[in-house]
Amino acid sequence: MRVAEILTATPITVGLDDNLAQIKRIFDTHAFHHLLVVAEGELFGVISDRDVLRALSPFVDSPNERAIDTATMKRHAHQIMTRKPVTTTADETVGVAARRMLEANVSCLPVVDEKDQVVGIITWHDLLRAVCGLPDGKDRQD
């Protein structure tokens, strides 16, 4: 089985200068765990929901919120993203992609073409669904 058969095409992406408030809003309204950071279709990084939690002040939207806490919401995607993410291609086998995820200790792989243009994304959920022969779950992006 090839990555092309299980990838989520047209994943939701953000730009390098999108701020943390925008990114948090995307995660709050969608049922997935990773965003790709792109510029003109080229992949520059990945942001996970865990990256957002680390970047946010725990006092945002609380009675103890201060100006310094709300200032964290102005941080940009390029400041919190994982740079040079581990990637795969659509032609790669699912087994090789899974091994790459395990070796790199990551939970998703952006799928890119030879010019680093984003083609899609696969996650550990996609791999498990494929191995178990379950429906593809294309109604959500992990």
C-alpha cells in the first residue's frame, strides 16, 4: 500500500506569520492535531496542538491574565513550529512511512513532492486505520 492511498489531501495550512491566536482558533474548531506551515505551497514546518499548548501562557482567558500573557497570542507560526519536519512522498510505501515516523518519534508526516510542495499529510491514525483495514476517515485531519 502506498502513502497516496491513505493521505489526507489538501490539509489545512497556516502561513509563517499567522499568529498564535489564529492557530489556536483553528485547533479549537477542527478535530485534528497538526497544521502545516507553508508559503506559496512550500513546506516550512509543522505545528502540533502540543506546540500550541507549550507556547500559550496558562493564564490566558483566566482571572489572573496579565498583558504579558495576552502578548503570547501574538507569537507567529515560524516562532513555534518544528522546522525541517520529517516528510514522506505519495509514492512511498505505508510501511516505510510508518518506520520513518517511529524512528523520528513524530506523529505525522507531511507528504511533499520533489519541489517540497505540500501534497497532503499522514498521521499515526491514518496508519493504524490502514493496517486495521478500517475506513479511511477522510472526514477529519489528524
